Amino acid sequence: MISAAKRLVTALAMVLGVATGTFAAECGSNSAGFEAWKQDFSGEVRGKFEPDTIQALLGTSYSRATIGADRGQKSFKLTLDQFMAKRGASAVASKGRSMKAANAQLFASIERRFGVPPGPLIAIWGMETAFGSFMGNQNTLSAVATLAYDCRRTEYFTDQLMAMLTLVDRGVLSASSRGAMHGEVGQTQFLPKNVLLYGVDGDGDGRINLDTKADALASTANFLKAHGWQAGAGYQPGQPNFAAIEGWNAATVYQQTIAIVGAQIDGSRSAESN
Ligand SMILES: [Ca+2]
């Protein structure tokens, strides 16, 4: 028992060591050190990834747009009503109902597979990218590499960069993949580590491509299931599935909005499960 536990601790330490910055490459707060960091970091992970993937990393450039967006993030507290108005929640609900009708088969197959009903998935889809309209146009590998280099959240984004390099290795994403400012990709804006952990093939073409709605929505359902979603249980605050929604986004008003808009889309069925 003890030795098994010890082995587990050792294995965990090794995994965490890889994931959380035993890297010596030096972070920086402007573009000046990026080339040197890239060389150092690439040297440290050489052998963990395919040579082409390392070349792709070496081909990244410092993303000023990403850093600008990161520095510009303002955290001001909105009330739930203010947040819902700002994010166009009522438009998401009404467009969401027509998206549900137009994609009925897709949502039925997702619910059979993961137990997650359409409402919360469509609320997330509408809030994140206006149903796939705005997925972002930043080079994902450069965005994530820039944030891994940047001193503000080096550890968190080094972890994301390792996931991104794994995805490039596997051909799920590539050196030319594009997405939002912090490296979020696809129709529901997964960070690379979430693509790696929860990405699934929703349309059965044998590939995971979160730029497609079927794969993005199935992966989002898989994310919620992995965060404890129980088929048939309610998802309003205080009900069993609200915890899975809390796993999606840290902001309380965002969580509440997903629950409210989701119920508006699911309609009477969600009222029955309340
Ligand atoms: Ca697919």
C-alpha cells in the first residue's frame, strides 16, 4: 500500500513538474526577451514533441494584440441584469430557440451521448461566439506562447502551451490555427488544455475540429459531463447540475446567465425538472 501510494505521489510530482514550470526559460513583460525565451523553452521541451512541432514553436511571434487584451482586462462588478443586458442574453435566448429547432438531430444525439440538454449548450454557444460567428483571428500558438513567456501568468499558460504543443503533435490543431486573444479556439472557445481533456468528435468524421458546431457542442457537453452533469437533473442554482456550469466559467453572473438562458431555450422541459 505504502509503496503504491509513494509511486503515485512520485508519478504525480513528475506530471506536475512537467505541467507547472520547472522550466528555466526566463519570462518577460515585453517583447524584448521573447526570442531568447523561445530558444530556451524549445530546447527544454525538445524530445517531448515532434521536430515539426518544435519548429512551429520556434516560428511563433510575440503577440502584442494578445498582451494588449490581457493588460486591458478590467474587472468591474456587474449585476446579473447588467451582465445579461451587456451580453445580449435575451437575443441569445430567442436566436437560441431557433438554433435548437434547426439542429434538433444534433442536440438529440448529444443528449443521448452525454445527458446534457440543448439549453445550457446553446446558451454557452451564443454567449461565447454568437453561435460560431466570432471565433477570433489570432494565431493560437503565438498567443499561447506569448502568454507562457509573459511573467503575469507564466505557469498557467505554460500548462496551456504544453497542451497546445500536444494538440499540434496530434494534428488536432496546427501552427496556423486561429482563435481568440488568449488562445481560445472554436465555436465555444476552449483553451488548448480543455481541447486536450474534453475535445470529442461530434459529427463522426474521425477528427476533432472545434471550429465545427457539432464537435464544439459535443465537446462542451463532454466538459459538463466530466464536471458532474447528471442526465435529467435540474441546472438552476441549488440544483445538482449547477456545479457543472460553475466549472465552465468562474464568474457568478456568467453562471447564472447560462442557467437562465438555458431554461428559456429548453422551455417547459426544464420547468418539469425544477
Ligand atoms: Ca469531427
